Amino acid sequence: MAVDETIQSPPNGFIDLWLPRDKTYHVTIEHDGKTVESEISTFEGDDTCITTMQLS
């Protein structure tokens, strides 16, 4: 699954990205020359709100 589109965040910087259950994803977010990458999974018991991905 690849999402290659522009998503505008609200002023607080958070975005909603709904992913199908029971999978593992490699997520890369890029903006203005800054990049953050993380592996996110959607299995039972996994976090549903990821706040550790911060552009730096």
C-alpha cells in the first residue's frame, strides 16, 4: 500500500491516517527537506495513536 499524496495537517501538526488491521507498515513522512520514518503495526493491542514521529 502506498500513499503518495499531499495531506494538509491542522495547526497542531497531527494527521489522521487510517490503516487496515493486522498489518505492519513502513511509514515515511517528508516535508521541507525533513524526513521521519517508522514501522507501524495495526495488530490487536498495538497503539492507535502514534505521537513519536516528529520531523527534525
